Amino acid sequence: MDKDMESVMKKAEVLIEALPYIQKFNRKVIVVKYGGSAMSNEELQRSVIQDVTLLKLVGFKPIIVHGGGKAISKWVGKVGKEAKFVNGLRVTDDETMEIAEMVLGRINKQLVTMVEELGVKAIGISGKDSGLLRVKKKYSDGQDIGFVGEVDQVNPEVLSDLLDHDYLPIIAPIGLDGEFNTYNINADDAACAIAKAVHAEKLAFLTDIEGVYKDINDPDTFISRMTCSEADQLIASGNIGGGMLPKLNNCVSAVREGVHRVHILDGRIPHCLLLEVFTNKGVGTVFMNDEDELANS
């Protein structure tokens, strides 16, 4: 067999490996939280959008929830302000909120344009639209950090309508409180709340790490599959800190409230989403409930 034919056969094998996953997840909702380095690198950005578009074209119902923290910090600096954080949450005064909404709106429409260029209908909205995300004020260890919101209520009807009409929703994490004040929302929290509300089959977090390690300093402790009980134990061990702790809590919460699988993926790997969803091995850490793990063992 010549090399050209070998290459063709390998492509066929990849497609055959993907087939059962395409069948299994046809018409199922997948929420993709898009952030980190994959947003600031144009090549990776295109790779992520290609992945999500392909998921849409083979029968998934994807929803993108995007961040924009690095871009917000850049624009905050441009107006002479210093970005301040408390426990990883941005301190958001009136002016910073105005900048955040402007930047997130710009990113939102850039992503819509990229999806549309690939021939898929996309609509960009924020949590303010049709009451999608209602929030209450979020405090960080009792500290007032300004206009930072904690999702209190999700209106999934707007998303169901868009999905039913074959649109790919792209959501900026901004919401309103009961008095219609505008709040910035942590994109991980927004994605988690939305995934629960739409009863997503999958929730995927694109991050700047490979996945979860028992010991971040030991590459041999990488965990490819984790149950909620195992995650509880890891959190209780005190070995998880920084930005990974709230992410783990979000993963466990989503699974326990009905999301079938939650994935933490390295967004710096081109096409990480396709590799995780459509291959037997996968590339990140997947979370599941304890009963599913017993059934698969």
C-alpha cells in the first residue's frame, strides 16, 4: 500500500472511530466554555470555532459561553486604571463594568462572524437578553467587589428557541439583578449554570492546563476520569488550589445536577474538543457521577 493510500485509510479509521459518538450524541446539547490562551491566539481561536461548528454540523446542539478577562484587563489599562482581583475575581466598579461590557460585546460579535464564515447560523447574546441570566451580588469572603454577579436564575427558553431554529448561541457572561443593574459574571459560573438549566449532555471547559492532577508538580498523577466522590476527596485533601478549586466545584455541581459529562480540556491543544468528544482515548479530564463509573467498570 503506497503512502497516499495509507493516509486515506487512516482518515477513514478516524471517521469510523467517531461514528458511535456521533450517533450517541446526535441532537444532544453541549455547552462549551471558551476562554484562556485559546482566545488570544488567532490560530487556536479558529481551531476552537472549527471544532464547535463541526459538532453543530454532525448533529450536536452546541452553545458557546465565552470569557474575555485578558482583553478586559488590557482595556482597563488603556484608560489608566489598574486591574484588581480578590480571590481570582475582578473588582468591578462602574467604569470597569462599562469597559467589560464593551469588550465582551466585541468578542461576542467576532465569534459570531467566525462561525458565520464557516456556514453555520450563529446569534450572539448576553445574559441580559430575555432575562437569560438573573444575578445577585457576589461577595468574595465577605468583601464587596463591585458589580460581580452570582447567577441566581436562568431562563433557558431563549436558548431552546434558538437551538430549535438551528442557531448556534454565543453568550457573553453579563447579567441583570432584580433592579436591572448590570453585573459581570465569571464565565465558568455562567457556563455551569446554563448547562444545568438546559440539561446539557456535556459541559466542556477550555483552559490553560491539561486537566486535573492529584499533584500538580508530578505529571504521573494526571487523572483522565474522575467521579464526584473522587473529586470531593481531592478537594478535601487540600492539594487543589488557585483557579482549579472553583472549577472543580463547578464540575461536581454540574454533574450532580444532571449534566451527564463534564470535561476540563487544554485549549492550547489544537482541536482538543474533537479529540475529547470523538476519540476513545480523549485528551483531558472527564467528570461523571459515581453510578456511571460503576456501570462502566
